[in-house]
Amino acid sequence: MRIAVLADIHGNLPALEAVVADIERRSPDLVFVAGDFQNRGPNPREVTKFVAESGWTLLRGNHEDYVIRQSQDSRVLDISDYYNWLPARWTANLTHDSVHWIKQLPIATSLTGPDQLSITIAHGSKRSNDEGFFPTTSEAKAKEMIGADPPGLLCVGHSHLPLVRRISATLLVNVGSVGFPFDGDQRACYGLITWNRNHWEVDIRRIEYAVDKVVAEFERVKFYHGAGPLAYVIRRELESARPHLTPFQYLFGPPLRAGKLSILDAVGAYLEMPQKHIEDQFIRVFSSLHPSQIFRDL
């Protein structure tokens, strides 16, 4: 038995196309899209159409929930909140005809493996699509998230950080992100898991694709206009393969809400910050928070 698990495509069509070509060469028995195929990237309509017609098993990630929310209620609380929601609102406008069926998608699915133990595929965890397994997640927290009936194999996404780890009787595989990896490696990432000689073999696949094509799409589809100034922060995520929306919000959200900075000044200041400075400031300000709290809304 061989299964392919994709997660966090985030509207990145060139990355998805590269991964699909690799999957076709590997001929898995089953393919799962573990949520967050929408939002963040410039081609949500094309990606949504592709996965809807693929015949693969689809799950609903937290970003699908964000898009659903923006398709129904675009009220915002403050200026920072307004700009944070613009990418999801832009995506909702492009994919409004998909809202009904996406609402019906589950956040997790299970099947029985060749060892007669269960296999669970989820976006974040079986209980929530808004929490994730990180390299720093403690064993106690991981066990809590896995739950009282642990599967033999658990495949997830959400964190954009690939991970293979055994938690008691469960083999945990975080398959990383197709469209926006956050481990410093620009290449698209997905998981290929094969049952071989009474055990699971995990291959975290890294696939080259033309990142510059995605940057060109930002211009072609007028992403900077539709998704607002944070589109430039998203572009930095794409090009650096590091998270930036969350650090931006924590570092510049307070002065934005207080009216001390305009959004353009905040984005401009953030984009001038070196990566190490961002990480040092972020860690200094939020050293008391666990990464699973800091990045809960990835």
C-alpha cells in the first residue's frame, strides 16, 4: 500500500503541478489533500478546480474556514484585522461557487491499514484543523492532540514543517507544505508513505518548481491590489520559505491598531528587516509562548 499526502497548497498552482507530476510517476494507491489548498497564493480558483476534479480525498483546513467566513461575513474589528482578512476575502470572491461543497469537507478521515491499525489523515489534528504538530511540540501535548484512540499512522500538515516522529504507538508524519514551505527550502514538499515488509516507510519528497512563475502570477492576477499590502509579506514567505504573516502581525499589529503606523509604513519597515532580526525580535517579544500557540493560525 502506498499513499501520497499533500497539504498546504495555498493557491500555488506551479508548485501543485510539479508535485502532481511527481505523484504520477510514483503511482500511489491513494492520494489525500490534507487541507489549506485555498488562500495565501495567487491561483486559488485554479487550484480549487484541480483538486475538486482530481478524485482525491479532500479535507478542509483552517484557511478554507477563513475563506468560508469571508464569503459570508466581511465585518472586521480594527484596521489590523481588516488587512489580515483581505487575502481571504480576495480568495472568497474568486471561489464563491465552491463554498457550499467545501463546507461539507471533513477536517480528518480514517481508514484501516494493511496491519489492521487505523490510518488517520488530518489537516492539524483529528479534533481541530486549527492546531498543529511542530518539531518543538512536547510528547505530552502530542499525545493529547492524538487522542484516546491513537492510530498506527497519523499524517498531518498545517505547520508547513515536515516531521517524522514516533509518539508511543503512532507514527506521526507531518508532510510539510506544497505551496509555502517554512523550513527554508523553497522546494514543494509532500509525503509518500509506503507499507513495506510490515512497516511504514516515509519519503518526504522535495520537488523543484519555478518560484519565479508564482511571483509573476502575483502581477498577472493583480494579487497586490486584491489581497492588499500584506501580499508583499506573503511574497517574502514564498521567496524565503519562512513564515512572515504571523511575525508581522505580532510585531506590527499593536502600532497599527493604535494608529501609530500606516499599513504601508508597517509593511515597508517589515520588508527591510533582515531575517535574523525578525527572528530575534519575534523570539524576544514572544519567548513566553510555545510555538504551537504562536503559529496557531498558519
